[in-house]
Amino acid sequence: MTDSPSDPVRFDPAAADPRWQAVWDERQSFRADDASAKPRSYVLEMFPYPSGRIHIGHVRNYTMGDVLARYKRMKGFEVLHPMGWDAFGMPAENAAMEKGVHPGGWTRANIATMKAQLKRLGFALDWSRELATCEPDYYGHEQALFLDLYEAGLVYRKESAVNWDPVDMTVLANEQVIDGRGWRSGALVERRKLSQWFLGITQFAGELLDGLDELKDWPEKVRLMQENWIGKSQGLQCSFRLVGGDRGIEVFTTRPDTMFGASFVAIAPDHPLAQQLAETSPELAGFIAECKQGGTTAAELETAEKKGFNTGLSVEHPLKQAWHLPVYVANFVLMDYGTGAVFGCPAHDQRDLDFARKYDLPVTRVVADGDETGAAFPGNEAYTGPGRIVNSDWLDGMDVEAAKAAVIAKAHHEGWGQGTTVWRLRDWGVSRQRYWGTPIPFIHCESCGVVPVPKSQLPVVLPEDVDFKTPGNPLDRHPSWKHVACPQCGKPALRETDTLDTFVDSSWYFLRFASQPADRPFNPNAIAQWLPVEQYIGGIEHAILHLLYARFWTRALAHIGLISVKEPFASLFTQGMVTHETYSRTDPANGAPVYFSPDEIVRTADSAALKADGDPVDVGRVIKMSKSKKNVVDPDDIIAHYGADAVRWFMLSDSPPERDLPWSEAGIEGCARFVQRLWRLFGQYDAAATGEDKALDRKRDQAVAAVAQDIESLGFNKAVARIYELTSAAEKAAPSASRSAAIRTLLLLAAPMMPHLAEEAWAGIGGQGLIADAAWPPVDPALLVEDEVTIAIQVLGKLRDTVTVAKGTAKDELEALALASEKVQRALDGKPVKKVIVVPDRLVNLVA
């Protein structure tokens, strides 16, 4: 090795890491060039929320993307690999309330901290395109896009049921309602109707569903989750006429085959008929008020106790008018699914069966899966499988699908119903009664109604002088911000004080990364050059909401002609989590566990003790790292001790990237040792060496081809194993030109994974320029073909020797080579050979 700025015996990451990071920054090595003629590759990991510090899970996610981005650069691509911050959200407002800080200051300080952490890991990021969704130069363009969608009929405002916290005076997401109470205030949550802004995602339900078939490089699990969330249901919408009245209750059902098993009709608490009846029934009004304290999602209602109120009304069964069914108001019926009314067939729907048993309603079997055909249904578990229709008059004997079609046809012919399609997917409610979010760009005028803010007045910027001492939305209380002149008539008017759901911010950020003009959200030509994202990497927890909303925004923007691409992410990869065991003791006062962080623990092979007192602690399961369990590892501490490359190598080693990766001190120590092992090997590079080692040349080129294939398929652990194999082969090989070529190749293969070590060694061997700019090593196709094989030589089935020969060597030659072996002759010990079994290119077995 030529002169190197480092110790030739030991690699010093504390000195090398910051030095090369500074060089990359100074040369803007990873800045994407929009004017480049190279083929393009857009690699993106889901951008983080700036909560305060990067955690090890982030490190794994971004290391995977970084390896792919660096590899793509070496393969000759112009690579876009940006980073930004999903910076709006409730945690910042919580910090404002709890710590008395401004959400903006808290967020920007966190961004500075986390950016410094990411830089310490040497990620090949284009920081020139850094964005934060909380800055006006981002959300102002988001407001413009929102207005574009409004003009296209994809944004509207209507009343909708929400979870309302009466103490914090804000709408809560379903996840923030715990046992019927607000997660922060503990107050009983109410279901309240508020005017909310919506995005018309249901207009794209069919497109979004059909588009999943095009996403061949998405995990099947994610595609299935989205398919179920979109939830296409085909069934019958029909009318059950009120007894003694001239109107009916419109019902939607996916199971018209079970109509002869109906025993009641149920309507939602906020159904117009329920509201009308409650005006004259205090008991019903009280029941509806009780329902409002429950959850608002289908999942929550599915698990809640089934409750109903008998209205005293009855309806005629459409297939048999003399058959009357009672009408209930029920807490498990949602107004925004179907028509807000259902008929109950208890024998074949578990929810209906629970309800019928509670209120002593008839349960009639109408689908049989065997010999049991009687109408009585004694069990407490509904039958929902296939079968033939029974106890259903003219439908008897049909299978389920034939019966569905027959009932729909009859309803259509007689005029009391028709076949229809409904979707589980609901339009996206984007209003949030919070400060720290994108202001919704509308103005409320008593004369003109709801008026969009003129684009010339964008961005509508959040006020800085806000107070969080009083519960509720500070924008509502602000003395001046919301008071404006109507842009149409000039009269005094009020700004919309709701802000946008933060999922809106993350639904188009990948477009802004690709193009950042000051006067518009993006340049469509640049979008066409970079999009779709070639590889998107993130957690499976984002399978539905973020990924579905991003797909919707992309299609909606294409629909109104702003972009040409319809799907944002060509390939999706969902990585596993980094896990760690937990350490705890039981609190004698309340029996609850008290958790300790790994740096508070002294760990041995079979026990763990607290450093502070030396007493043992309980070692729990290896689970996802979480702050509440304190089983987190701070990347800064690990980088300071082992260096960035050892941390990166650990993230790629052992576990397949889609599986969870257990963190271990032994594992990171082993990675650090391998860094030093490679450094010593790189120090043995000799540009003047002569001589050929054909076997090592073959191993070298096979490794190059295999590592490339592994990186492209995101099989990073396999690529790591190949590098280990080539390292061992180079270490064992005698000095030669082939060995030096193998060492140089190893440097290039390791560069995407251990970039600091690679740059340091590249400089040491006299490599031209930066290894970050070097090309991926070429491969001789002839060396990828195995033309030699190792033959096992056995005596009586036991391995005695091996011999390497040309592939396809004749049987008589193999037999002669076997008999010539000294080890074989010793094993035979003078005994005659009775039989020789030769398996070409594999083995020779001598029977003595």
C-alpha cells in the first residue's frame, strides 16, 4: 500500500469517518444532476418524523437504501437519493403544552440533531434537496395543489362524525381513543358531527384496486392489505317498506342469498330516521348519545358489545310482504358504509347472531354445509362458509352464488332493488383542529360562502405568536390571524382554522424531491424524468394509509394533468425491525415492571444485573425497540465506539433484510473486527506483484457478479456472505497479480457498505479519484463458467481424498487418478478393487 493518512496496521474510524464525510460534502459527491444524460435511478427511504434522535431502526432502513444508491452510482446511473423531514404533527404540540416550547423551535432543533446523526453514518444523500414539511416553501405548494384538486371536484366540505375530546377540545384519531377516553386528557370521548374537509379518494377506488395488479415488485402482503382496505363489495341495494307507511328503509347487503333468514333491520344511530324518531323519544335520544361515546371505525364496532334500541317500527320483507321485521337502532351500524342500514341474518353473520341472542330474536338456518338442514340454529357461532340454500322457498337447493344472482334479478325485475357495488374505502377526512399543520387555504364569508384563497396570496403561513396554555386549537383563539377580507367581496371574513392531516404532507413529498422550482410545486418534465421511484423502502406499518394516500395523490395529480406518472413507487421493500431483549424489575408498590436501558446493565452469558447496585434484573423477550421498554440503543454511542462502517455492516449482516434483526454486542464487536481484518488485507495490496492464480480470478469475478445480483435484489446478507468468502480466499492466496486484483476488487465491493474504510484504503493503494465515483468492477463472462470440478474419492463409501480436474473428464481418467492417490492406496491396504463406481464430475467410489 502506498502512503496512507491512517495507521497501516489499524483503521481509525474516529479520524477517517469525519474526514471523508467532509470530502464528500465539499465535492457535493451525491448531488443529483437533472441535466445528466446517464440513465436515472431514484432511491428513497420513507422520510422520518423529527422526534428528537435517530434510532437504530432508522439506521437499518437508511443503510439499505444507501447501499443500493451507492451501487447504482458505481453502475453508471445518475442517482437521486434525497432526505427530508415529515415535520408536522401532534408530538410537537404536546411538547409545546408540556415543556412550554414553540412547536417550530422544538421541531427545527430536532431536525438539526437528527441531520447531524445521519451525516455521521456517511449516507450518500443529496442534502441540496432537503425539505421539511413544516416550512412555508413546502406547505405553500401543498396548499396550491389542494386548491387544484378543489377546482377539479376532488375536495369538498361536509358534516361528518368524529371523535371529540371535550377537554382538549380537538378531534382525535381512532388510535388516540383508549377505552372510550382521550389518550391525553382521559375525558370520555364524544361522537360529534363537525364540518370537515374531505378528499374524494373514493372516485379512484376502482383505479387504486386495479392498479395493484401492476405493482409486481411490491410485497404480496402489502398489496393484499390495500385490496382489503379498498374493499370492493358487490351486492344488493333494496328497500324494506315501513309497515303502514309510504316509504321504505334502503338497505345494502352483500348476502342477498340469506334474505329468508332475516330477523330484524338495523339502522345507524345517525341515520335520518333514527334522528327523526329521537326528537319525540327521550329514551332513543339517550341511547344515541351513549352510542356517540363509542368508536367510529368498523374495527372498533366489530369488537364492541352489540347494543340496540327497538323503535317499535316494523318493515315488510321484500320477498314476502306479509312477513314483518322489527326495526332497531344499533350501535354496530355505520352511516357511511352502504346506506347506513342492514338486515340481520343471525345464523350466517356473527355480529347479527350476537345481537339476536341478546334481544331474543329468531335465528333461522338458510345455508347448509352438510346434512343439517333444519331451520333451527342452536349454536353461538355463525356459519359463514359455502353451501346450499335451505328453508328459503324458491331458492332451496341453489348454491350461494346462484342464489345471490337470483335474488338480485328478482329485485331488479320487480323494482324494489338493484345490484350495486360499494367500497369499504371512505373519502379521506383531512381536517384537523390543531395548530401544527398545513393551514387549509379557504376563507369563510357570510356573503360569499366558502371561498378559496387566491393562489397569489399563498402560502397561508402559520402565525408564530400562539398560546398552548388553553386547550383547543390556538388558531381559533388567535386575535388577528383568522380575520381577513373576503377575496371576492372585500367584506370581513374568517380564515379556515383547521389544518391538514399530516398524511397529506407525505403524499407528495417524493415529487418535490424530484423538482423544486420556487414558483410552483414541481416541474412536470423533471417528474417524468425521475418518477416513479425505482426503489422505496420503509416499514410494513405504512402499508395502508401512507402508501394508499401517496398512490391516490399521484393518480389525482395525473388526472388533472399536472403529472404523467400514475404510480409513485415501482418497487417497494418493507424491512424488518431491529430488536433487543428487555431488562426490568417488578415495582413492589404497584406490581408494574420498571424497565432499564442496556447501558445500565452488566450482561453475562446467563444473567443480567443492574450496574448501580449489582442486583439481578429480569431478562425479557427480544422485541421491537421502544422508548417505553427502554430497550433502545443510541446510534451515536455505537458509532463513537465502533465507527460508522461497523454499524452499517452489522445492519446488513446475518438476518435477511425483510426479517427482524436482533441487536447484540457480540454481533457489533464481530463487525468491528472484520473492519480491521479488511484493513489489514487492503494493506497487503501490491501493484507490482506478478503471477496468475486462475482459481482466485474465478472466485473474484464470481463474487462481483453475485454481490451485484444480491444488492439489486436487496439480499444484503447474501452479499455480505460473498464478501466474507472472497476475503478468506484472498487471505489464503499466495502473493500474485491475481491476489492484488482480488484485493482491489474487494475494496470496490465493500465500498457501498463500508464507504469510509473503502475511501481510506482506496487512497492508500493509489486509486484514482474517490471510490465513491469509481465504477463497479467488470466481469469476464468466461470466468463465471465453472470449467473445473472437485471430485470426491471414496473407498467403500468413505471420503479418502479429493482431486480437482477439468469439467467433463472421462471416467477412465477419473478412475486412474483415484487409484494413483496415496491416501486411497493406504485405505485399500493392498486389497484388490472389485468394482469402481464413477459419477461424472462428482465422485469416484472404490469397492475393495
